[in-house]
Amino acid sequence: MLSAVLIAFDSPGAPLRREAVARSLGSLIESCVLGLVADAVIVAEAAQGLEGVADEAGCALIETSRDAGGVAQAIKAVRREHILLLLAGFAVERGFSEEAQDFFAYGDRNRARALRLAPESLLTRLAPGLARPVGLIAPKSALAAARSADLPRLARELRAVDLTTRARRVL
């Protein structure tokens, strides 16, 4: 049903560790076993040395200097018509697979779904919609037309509906 694209670029002042990338991929294992995620692609800078992680996980690796160009390449390379974009360093919580399967079975397949960060502050506990999106499920055609890798912008452009399942930060 889905192809996963893991966006693994360093944040300013916070380098991304290989272990965080591996843990993000590891959070999708249940989805793979249930048949929700069919294939995965890691998009990263060449200097990050993620070849070993991609090889061990059995997924493709696209090395590029810009995240937007790499995501565009990944969108062309994946096999499924719906794509899960997930920022490396975040892991989906339990229940993600079931919720995604339910919306494919009973919901509007063409509507984008945003995976938001689990509440980390009082403000995001009181207003969960203010938590930043760290993942997005959308049709391949909509993501290809958007030509951006900025998840908050993509979620707004595609008018994504929030999933009730959240993602947590992995360190």
C-alpha cells in the first residue's frame, strides 16, 4: 500500500546519528510485516555514511546535497502509489499501521494524512494540532506536483488531515 521515504539530513547545530536513522526504519518493521509498507528509500547527504544502514535494512539509498532534489528522485524510484515521508530521528508509535490500514480501507485515499510529533510541551498537549508534522502520507502524484521536502509546507499545501497516531523523537 505504501512506500516509505526516510529524509535523513542534518539539522543546523544537530547532526543526525546513524542510530537514529536505524531506529526510524525499525519503527516501520511492524508496518512491513502487516503488508502496509512495501519498500523504503533513504534520502541523505553523501557524507553521512548511511550505506551500511541502507544495506542492512534492505532499502535504497539516494545521496544528494539537497533534500528537495533527493525527495523528488525518491518519489520517482518508489513502487507504490502512496508514499510515507518520514523525517529520520522520529519513530512512528504503536497503532500507526492499523490506523493507516483503516484509512486506506474506509477513508479517502487521495487525502493526505499528517503524522505529528507527540506532545512535548504543555502547549502541544493542550493543542495537539500545533505539534510539527514529522511524517506525511500522500499520493505519489500529489507529492511529485508539490516539489518540496518541507513537511509542514507540504501538509498545508495538501490540506493534510492529522492522524491520531503520533511519532516520537528517537535519539
